[in-house]
Amino acid sequence: MDDEAALIQKRIDRFLRERLRPAVYRAVVPLQVSAWVSAAPVKDAPATFAEAVQQSYAPFAPGEAWGRPWATVWFHATGVIPAGWA
């Protein structure tokens, strides 16, 4: 039983080293985020994509409130993908 446990532990360690950790700790680049908060009453249906794409989006900062509970908020994120990420 101990030999099997040691083999399983080695497989887990290899998975963590070769697959999981490289996927978790990635390089990051900045994004510019803007948002539009629908003025529709909360009880009404959420804004559609067709409506949302025609709106003016305002800059949105990290930690900023998303709006009232159950409100519809649309986000627009833009950035540049580094060439090395192909």
C-alpha cells in the first residue's frame, strides 16, 4: 500500500508542476474597463445586447460599485494581447 501511495503522490506532484501551476500563475497586462448601468427598473427584463451596444460607457475603476441589486450592468474591456501569448 505504501508503494502505491508514493506513486500516486508523485503523479499528483507532476500534475501540479507541469499542468496546474503554469496555468494559474500567468503574466498579466492592463485592461481598460468601462461600464453602462441600465436605467430600466429592476423588475423589468434586462437590457438586450442590441440596446447595450448603442450606449455610452463610462470608465469603471477597480472596487467601484456595480449598481443597485439585480440591476443590469454591461462591461466593455479593451487591451492589447502580447505577441508572445500566441
